[in-house]
Amino acid sequence: MARNGRRHGSGGRRAAEPVSEEVGGGLARLLPDPDRPRAWTLLLDDAPQSHVDLDDPAHLDFGYQRRLGHLIDLAAPPGRPLRVVHLGGGALTLARYTAVTRPRSTQQVVEVDAALTALVRRELPLESNWRIRVRTADARAGLARIPEGWADLVIADVFGGARTPAHLTSTEFLAEARRALRPGGCYAANIADGPPLAHLRAQVATAAAVFPELCLVADPAVLRGRRFGNAVLAAGDRELPVAELTRRAAGDPHPGRVEHGRALADLTGGAAPVTDATALPSPAPPASVFRRR
């Protein structure tokens, strides 16, 4: 294990050097953001995972995290506490965002990598009054322990080796997510894919087999199959806030496009839903994706 730099907790001085440590998922690195005094980017084996600003936890730097943030904002009237399940912890960026934008929210994070969680807690500590519980478990196993109808929002952002594990891509997994949601709750997932978008199309078809309402938001170039990138899928049992999500995504620094209804059905191109018997991990991103970040 290699560790460089000084402690930089909420009361300490910002370290100039990165922090590196071996965790269960590989080499974790925390890199200081040159533009924000106490902000850090988490990488696992050179794949960017999370960005956290300790001075401003409501700041979301990554495009897909901003889109998930929009869904957190739209899950209930402003300021109302939520019950949120986060599958995949990373640097706990979205849990922090929820805690500061919706005080008194109750959040459960399921993260399989205990060493990563320990690193994040030590170097990027949470505020003591945030109601965030982190459970060390496989995402699907942890989801199965959530009481039926408990969650307002289930967010799936799970990557191992820059790929979403196969058992988190199936109708059986999504049925478990729907079970954990209250009526009117929302499931949101970060999906990474590139041309020819076979994985993304299959994931939309899979969600459509479980949820009656869904929409997708991504960079237009990703939706056109021109490059590898992230798409955020939202699904629920009631009408989603498509109009407001469209407005917010269009106003992002890197504008996103929202697909729903017939256009989203057309995007699937006849793809079949994924089951546990047919599931595969998401495709590995090309090395050029990490060079672009």
C-alpha cells in the first residue's frame, strides 16, 4: 500500500499531493482539483469514479452525476427529506448531495469494497449530522435487505473494473429494485456504453419489462452512438417529471437530451430484456475515455 500526502479532513488544511491506496477494487487515488480548494476526484485503476467538494457538497462535477442530481431534486417537493438507497458508494458524492439539499433524509449506501469506504471516510469525512449508513455488501444482496416499499429513490451506480457486473443488469435485479420502492418512487441507474449501444438498448428493454414508465438522459453524441459515455435511466410506476428533467438537462454545462415514449422505444431497436440467465457485464470503456477526462 502506498499513501502520499497529509490528512485533509473537514477541519484540516488541503493537501497538495494525491493520496494513493490499494483497496479491494484496485489502486484508489484521490487527486486534488486544481480549480476548487478542497475538492477531490476519486479514481480506481485510473478510471474516474467520483468527484467531491468538501466545501460545497452540492457541487456535482461529473455530467452523469448532475443528471442523477436532477432526479434527486425532482423526487419530491424541494427540501422534503427522502429515503434513498445508493447501490455503489464511491466517494459518496450523491449521498452528500442529498444530505445537504434535503436535510433529515435517511440514506442507505451499499458498497462492496470495505477498504474503499474506509479510505473515503478517513480522507473525505461525512458530517456527523448526516443520516448516511454505509453497509458493506454486494449491491444486489444489500438491496434484498431493504424493506418492501421503503425507498423514495434507488440509485444504481455500480462498477467493478469500469464495468457494471452482470447480475445488476437483469429483470430479476430490477424487480428487486421495484420491490424496495414506495408507490411513486423512482429507480435511477448510471449506464455506460458506446457504439453500437447494444448494452444500453438491452437495459432500456429490461427496465421496460419491469416498470411502466421510463426515460433516458444522455449526451446527444452518446445517444447517436458516436462515442462511449454515460446515460442515466429513470424508471417508475407513475409518470416521471420528463418536462422538468428535459429543461434541466438542456441547461447543464454539457447539455443532455431526454428520450421517452415512442422515441425511447424506437431507440431499443427491438432489443430483448436481459435475465439472470443471459446477463453480461457492461462493455469495457476504451482507454481514450479516461484520457478525455
